[in-house]
Amino acid sequence: MLQEREFERVGGKEKIKANVRVIAATNKNLEELIKVGKFRKDLYYRLKVISIKVPPLRERMQDIPPLVQYLLNKISTNMHKNINGVSPKVMDVLMNYPWPGNIRELENVLTRAVVLTRGNVILEESLSLLPLTQPPASAQPRNIIASLSEIEKLHIQNILGHTGGHKGKACEILGISRPALDRKIKKYHLTEFFRKTFTVEY
């Protein structure tokens, strides 16, 4: 129990003391959820000792440059690459995007860019696959209806094109395993496309 700072292991009977601090985060209005019976009031008051409101990333765009540098250092280390930063144009794009997915989306965008970048600096072309900028509504084709499968097929085809047929890099960008990618290539009849377009399979 939180108040007594003790717990029991699953299947166990012995109470174990724990000297810990609980930090909880949510993007929901818990007070509203309590009113409709979707969150326990007693748990709410157990957790609510100190409340810190963190504004969404779109409301603190000044944090993007230091966040980009921090995340790039982290991602580059994990991927054993040496990425020093982003070009001014890329930073301008990042600073003008609303970031509905907040910092997690920013990290995902930078991860994909690191995978696609061959030099030490992320250039604008490394963001070409990402929906960071959209053409004006008047320039977008209308009345185009596509199934989810058709969109996925086109996306996989584009990823393979941008990675030069490198399946390992494509899997990192798509967030799927190599067997899963092979199954999708077969499912969407991309095998012949792959053979004709790429001479080497990684």
C-alpha cells in the first residue's frame, strides 16, 4: 500500500517494506475522470502531493534546440553513429512543427533521421519521409480514397526506396522485425519490385 510503503509479491503473503517515491504522469484530467467514476478518488489524493504541469512541446518551442542535441547524443550513442547536429533548415522545420506527439514524437523523428543520415549532420532530405511539413490544402489532391493496406504498401515501398533496399535500416524506421518486413513484402507483392529495383539485399 502506498501509505504504509509496503507491498506483497504476486502470489506471496509476506509484506515487504519499500523506501521509494512514486512519480506518476498522465495526459488526462483526473478530476473529470473522478466525477464520471473512471478514476479512484482515494488513489488520486494518495498520489497528489506535489503537482507539476508540463506544457506540451508546442507551447515551449524554445526547448527544441537543447532537446534535439540531447536526443541526438543519446540516439547516436545507441546506434554507434557520430551525428553532431542538424542543419539550420532542419532546425527551422523542427521549430515550426506542432509536435502532437510531444517529445516522444521528436525522438522518433530524430531516430529515423539518424538512420538515414550518412554524414555527421542531419540534412533536410533525411526528413523527407516524415510528415513534418504538409503542402497547402489547395495543392493536395481531393477525393482520393485509399485503404489502410494500400497506404501501408506505399509506405513500405517508399522506405525501401529511401534505404536503397537495406532491409535492416527499413526495419528500424518501420519499427518491425526482419521476418515481419519479409511477410509484408510478400503480402503486398513487392518481391518483384524489390528484385528489379535493388541489386543487393541487406
